[in-house]
Amino acid sequence: MRAGAKAVVAAVAATVLGGAGYAAYAWVDDVGRSTRREAAPARTGPPTAPEVERAARDFLAAWSRGDVEEAAGLTDNAPAASAALTGYRDDAHVRKATFRQGAATGTEVPFTVTAEIAYKGHATTWTYPSKLGVVRGRTSGRALVDWRPAVLHPRLTAGETLTTGPALGSAVAVTDRAGKPLDATAYPSLAGILPELRKRFGEKAVDGRPRVEVRAERPGGGGGQGAAAGRESSAGQGSEKVLHVVAEGGKAVIRTTLDAAAQRAAEAAVAARNEASVVAVRPSTGEILAVADSGARRAGFNAALLGRTAPGSTMKIVTAALLLERGRARPDLPLPCPRYATYGKQFHNVERSENPGATFAQDFAASCNTAFVSLAGRIADDDLAAEARDVFGIGGEDWQTGVTTFDGRIPPDTGAGKAAAMIGQGTVQMNPLTMASIAATVRDGAFRQPHLVDPERFGLQQAHAARPLPPAVARQLRGMMRLTAVSGTGRAAMSGLGGDIGAKTGSAEIDGQPQPNGWFAAYRDDMAAAAVVPRGGHGGDTAGPVVAAVLRTG
């Protein structure tokens, strides 16, 4: 094999030397440096057979020698050819290339490439067929190689380059916590999550040496850890084409914290509605057990993790924790629920309800807005934001879950804005992930940052809250959430669920919407979940059943 390759190179080199006088003359004539008084007229018409054969041979000889600039100068697009040939050497890691030229058919010349690839201790010989076309230069009249990316490899198209590197796409398996395979066909809400996990953790997931491939890629679409999303596999999907395997490598598996049964239930629950999102977490560890969004595959946006919208009265969990910690309220003390309350502006309850003889616990269970607003003057403008950050881990923008997430925003506010934030309106922005985490913090007593993969193995820096809930406050909050689940606005959704349960409903009014967004956050033993149904109305009626369906798998 090596002797044959050397013979081909020698033959090509000899031909180049034999034609040197013609090539030099033609170039001097083209640029007008001839010592003759008149330059020979540029040739016109299609290249002749000898010109085609010679142009191809000269180009392949220069390429084989590694003389990128000379080879590029023998094409009709020297800049593009130079960049591509340089990438062939540097990005595809081709140490040496030799060529066997075939007989031309018209202006098309087939040839066989034998490329020696060396990448981080891996070496291979890659042989494949290709072809090139020869055209006449528009101004010079010279026979030139018609430059196309397909000259490098017949499967390359415009905008693509050849890259050699570790395989981080479909070759990396993603499983649930028990090792069950996860794919977007069975779990459509994971359509964007699985590629991102492969992209971020593909190399760390490899058991042994990584699989190394030569791929056709578009700039920014692959190479290194970017080779995750969308690779061409046996299914024929993706924007990357694997052209050659340099080394098979070891098995690569990313084991997530997801639970296949909970994920299946979550998918079914959100699929029953035009729009719905839900997340479930394990309070004792922060492990994410399920993520589902009805529009994740259709819209390419997973609102369960990335949504930014007002959470309505589910935010009262944080507000109640603040009021209890500061001694501004107690579950058993009276706190009237009037029809209206004014703090900067007038606030009302859903359906203008009222209960003059209510206690704070009853206000919470009935989701009374006006009772909470009546206490706005008893807390400082930044107290709610501090409580969310220091106890519930919300607002620091430092969560590392394993994929891109929005981790909640509760900015300090004044006047009516502060009162609105206390009931989950105004500038407060949350999603099912953050609300599930808030419910989990109440259940466990301390914040544990949600995550999709093992933080230690995959190098995730976990966020921490400054302090846990005071034990007495945690007990009071759990009692109020249980009251909501058993006899308050969450009783219908939580009906039939045993164990240690708690819930909070929410209806978030959004400008321009005829119906508010329905929210529900709850826990059952060591599982917490939250859901939102846009334009769903009462959270207990719409988001509640979504959460309950997931909690039943716990």
C-alpha cells in the first residue's frame, strides 16, 4: 500500500516537472509580465482534453505536496479553496494525502483520495472517491479547477467543512436514573434537553477513550463539545454527517436524574392540553424527576425550564414564609380577608370573595389576595427578594442544573409593585422548575438546587441558600399547605393522594388575556411538582390535575 502511494506521488511529481515550462509561461503571460511586445491572446471556449488532464494533475500534485497556496491558485476561487484546503489539513487532521487520477469525462475528472489522519494518538487511513471539474478562467483564459467544497469530499455542500474530533452526538446514550434509555420519540418534551446534555457532557460520559469521527459540519454547529445537537445517524436526522470513523472508542452514557415513570406521566398530562408545563423534583436531593412541556418539540422552547411569567398566588408560599419569619402573621391568628384592599392601588380577590373572620392559615388555603396585601406596609421593599434568595435560592442566577434554565426573578419593588409581588404578580417571574423547587424547599426545610445530572461527576457547581427555613416556620408552612390540599383550593386536585401532602394554587392575571394563567405547586412525600396552564383560569382546576398525575407516580 505504501509503495503504491509513493509511486503515484512520484508519477504526479514527474508530470509536474515536465510541464513546468508551460505553466510558468502561461502565468507570466496572464499577469502581463512577458518580455514580448504583445501578450498571447487569452484562450476561449471549453478547456481541451489535454488542458483538463493537466489542470487536474497539477492541482492534485500541489495538494499532495501540502502546498495549499499553489493548489488554491490553480482554482477559479483561490480564497475559498485556500481556506478549505487549510481546514482539511488542520481541522480534519489530515497528515498526508495522495491521489490516483482517473480518466476524464469531458471536463470532469474523477480521482481517489488516500488520506492519512492523525488525531490525539489515533491514526487511520481513509480512502474515498471524489471528482473535480475544470473550467476556463474568465479573465486569464487558463484551465482552472472549478472550486466546490465537494472537491474535498463528494458529500460536502456549500458552507460545510471537514472536522475530525470526538463523537458527542447520537453516539452518547442518555438514560433515566435507572438506566432506561430516553429518546425524544417516546418523550417529546426532551427534544431539546437530550442534545444539550450530549453537547455539554458527552466527553465526560465516555467510559474509556472517545469515539473519534470525521464529520461534515457547518461553522458553529459541531466540533468538540458542540457536536451534540443534531448529528446524522442511522435515522438520517441532524445537520452533521459522519463520513469516517477514526476510532470506535468506549461506551458513552449520560445517566440523568429523570424517572421514566414520572416523565411518562408528565408527558401524558401536558399532552392533554394545548399548553401546559410541569416539573417534578425530589425535595431531599434536588434531583429533577420529570420535565414536560406541550410545546417543547413544536416551538423549540421548553417553558417548563425557560418560561418567565408571573406565578400568581403560588408565590404566597414565599410571602408566607417571610411573614411567619418576621412575626408579621401566625397561622392561627385572625387576618380578615376583605373584598378589596388598597396599597398603592386597589386589589381584589378572585370573584371578589371575602371572609372577614378568616385566620392567616385560612387566607392561605383560600388564596386570599387582600389579606396578604394588607400586610404590605409591614415589610421592607427588599424583604421579599431577600427571602426568596436567602431561603429559597431564587434570584441569584447561579443554578447549574445541567441544561439552560431560567432560575426566577423577584426584584425589590415599592408601593403597589411590592404588594403585587407578594401575591405573585407585578415584576415577579417564575416557571414550573422554580415553583417546584419552592414547594420542595418547604417539604424538606432547606433549599437543594434542582439538577438533571450528578453534579459531582459532571462538574456542576451547586447554588446554596444562605439559611434553611427555621424549623418552626417550616412546620407552620407545611401545615398551611396541607390545609390547602385537604380542604382549601387544592382539595379537588389532591383528592385521593395519601401520605404527607401539601399544595398551593394560583391564578396569574396577564395583561391582554381574558383568562388568567392557572398555577399549582404541591408535594407528596419526597416528590414536589409545579405546573402552569396558560389561560387556564383557576389553577386548582387546570394545573392541579397535571401536578397530581405526576405526584401519583412518586
